[in-house]
Amino acid sequence: MRRILMCVLAAMTCVLAVYAGGGKEETGARQVIVWHSNSGVLQQAFEHLVDEFNRQNSDIRITAVYQGKANDVLSKVKAASMSGTGLPDIAQLDATAGLDMIYSDYLVTTEELGMDTSSILPSALAAYDSMRGHIGVPFNASSLLFYYNKTAFDKAGVAVPGTLDEFTSNAATIKEKTGMSAFAGVPTTYELCTFLASQDGGQYISDRRNGHDGVSSKVLFDENGTFRNFLEKWKSLYDTGALDNLTSGVSDAFYSQQTASMLASSSNLTTALNNIGNNFELGVAFVPMVDENATGGVNIGGGFLAAFDTGKGNEDDIRRVIEYFISPEAQMYWARETGYIPVNSEVEESPEWQAFVNENPLFGVAFEQAVESSPMMLGLWIPSAYQVYYSFQSTIAEMLEGKRTIDDAVDYMAELINGYLAEYARQNGD
């Protein structure tokens, strides 16, 4: 009886996986299994793309399986890798997977797939470059954006700041004229990958190209002075009394007009527009740089498509599916529906995209920012990434509140991260 029940459950799992791909599997079609992390509006858009591929192709069928958030997908990929069974053909992962993927025995690099990546935005493609080649191709690409209440900025008579110094000079005016804080939030690793790495045309936060050429052995932000420079500028902004140290609920504060601006992913654009409605006019702009010498731009975040060797010898099918997801048509639809950056450079010249951006100019800002950003702007691939993420935030908050000096904050974070790197090296025999 137990064996029968297990068989029934296994059959039900297969059925659910098929329907997660958007329809009934066609007889004779070769299946390409894709694990993804899209929910809500993103899932609707993703399933539309899957349905379109399946409608256009009779020999290959995508079976898309929702596996939870990005870190859940990574956990399940790692578990399947340890057992050697159950891996998907393709997985949608985020940047925190970088360190695991460059050492994965099952990963098939973009070069090994024989993919033509010449049409992918250089800054987006570079985000997944590693010592063994590209660990995947960008799909749901995003970048940090400066979201601001244009109605409030117009009322205060201030322009969008290009640097933190410019923001400091008008922050108090925004608060005085509107009653809102000028900005809310405390930077994490995500924001610092822009604020630190963009300085002087491009800097690395840690050695070995932020961990893309193997596990970093030490951080560089204490030696090159980028963290200290940022903290000095951020403290000046905080000292205006117009910056709220919020570590959660920042979006809600922005939507309810308690704060006039925030930093958030470009992927939040559709959600922001839906939440704001007609309450005020939304503006989005390039991220204010630390100073006038910070010309590197922003790093590309979001997620990528990684391919795996599942023993089926279906690399050609996998390549076709990935090429579809990064095609101009698929990326244009994905960008329109979600706010993510279209990673295919051919989109920029498309009359359809140009018409869309003319009618919806906010959706073109992140793409323009990505085009102008240096491929040297890389995400940070380090062990204990989540602990570092929140440690940056808490340390910056403590510095602003007078619990740490700027020098102490720099030294503390350098010592903390170097400790994580040393421990990882000891555990892995490096």
C-alpha cells in the first residue's frame, strides 16, 4: 500500500511539473526542465514566455517548475548536485549563487554550450564572468535605481542629485518644504557594490575580481579607501537630519509619502507604479554617485540562467531554450511586463521598444544606465554572503548613530569579512 501511495505521489508531482510549464506535454517532444523563482506578476510574465516557446516549437517543450525564492532554488540545486540526481536542465539563480557555481561539477558554462553572446549587454554579461568562463547568461537583469517622489521634488524646487554631495546640499530643503524625509534606507552589499565599486572609474571590493576569479583572500575597500570615502559622504547626508535610518519597510514609507526617495532595484518599477497609483508622480533616475570621480556606473544584479549536465546529452536543446529567453522579442516582453532590464542590445534599436519607452519613459532609465556602466562593475561573490549583507547595514547604522567612528566601521567590516574568507579557506583546504 505504501509503495502504491509513493507511486501515485510521484505521478502527481510529474503532472504538476508539466502544468507549471503552462500546458499539457506534447507526445514526442523533448523536455527541458527549468527551475525558476518567479511569483506574482513575474510568474505570469514568465509563464507567458514559456507558453510562447512551447507554441512555436513542436520538438522541444519547456517544463517550468517554481521552486521558491532564488536562495531556495540554489539550495535545491546544491542538494541535487550532492546526490547526483534530479538536477534541472536550466536553473534561474541570482548572484549569491556565483561562488557555488564556479566550483560546480555539473555546471555547463556558456562557452561549453557554444552560445553566441555578442548581442548581450557587456555590463550584464560581465556580471557572470568567472575564471572558468561565464557561469550563465543574464535573464532577469536589474540594477539599482534612484526612486523619487517627483511631485515632492518639484514642490521643494530641487533637482535630482547626481552625487551624494548634491543630495546633501538639498536634503534639508526637501524635508522643510514637503514634511517628508529626503531619503530612507541603510545601504547593504547590494547598494555598496555601486557606491564603492564605481569610484575612480571602477574599483574592486575584494581581490580576485570580487571573487569571480576564485574565492577572495581579502577585501580591498579598506586599502583603496572607497568604503571610508563613501561613509564620509553618507554621514554628511545623515547629518542634515533628513535621512531616515530604515532597515525595513522602506518601500511602504515611500509609497505612503513619508520619505521622498529611496534606492531600489529596477525590477520594483512595475510594483511601485501599481502601489503609487495617482497619489503622486513617480520619478526614477541614475543612482547618485559618491562623488564626481565615480564614473563606473552600477553593477548588474538580478538573476541568470545556468545550464547543467544531467547526463541526457541535450546541450543543443538547452542552448535553444536559453537563446529564446535572451532573444530581443522575449527580453522586450519581459522588460515591459516586469521592469527588468532587457539584456539583448538589439532591443535598443527596436521601433517597438522605442515606442514603448516614449510612452513609458521610466522603463528606459535602467537600460540606459546599464548601457553606460562599465563591465568592471561586478557583484561580490563571497562566502557568508547573507551575513555580510546585514553586517554592512548594521555597521553603517551604528556609525551614523555615533556608536562607531568611520575608521572603526571600515576596520570592523574588513576584519569581519576577512575572517569569513579565512574560515572558508580553512574548511576547503585552500
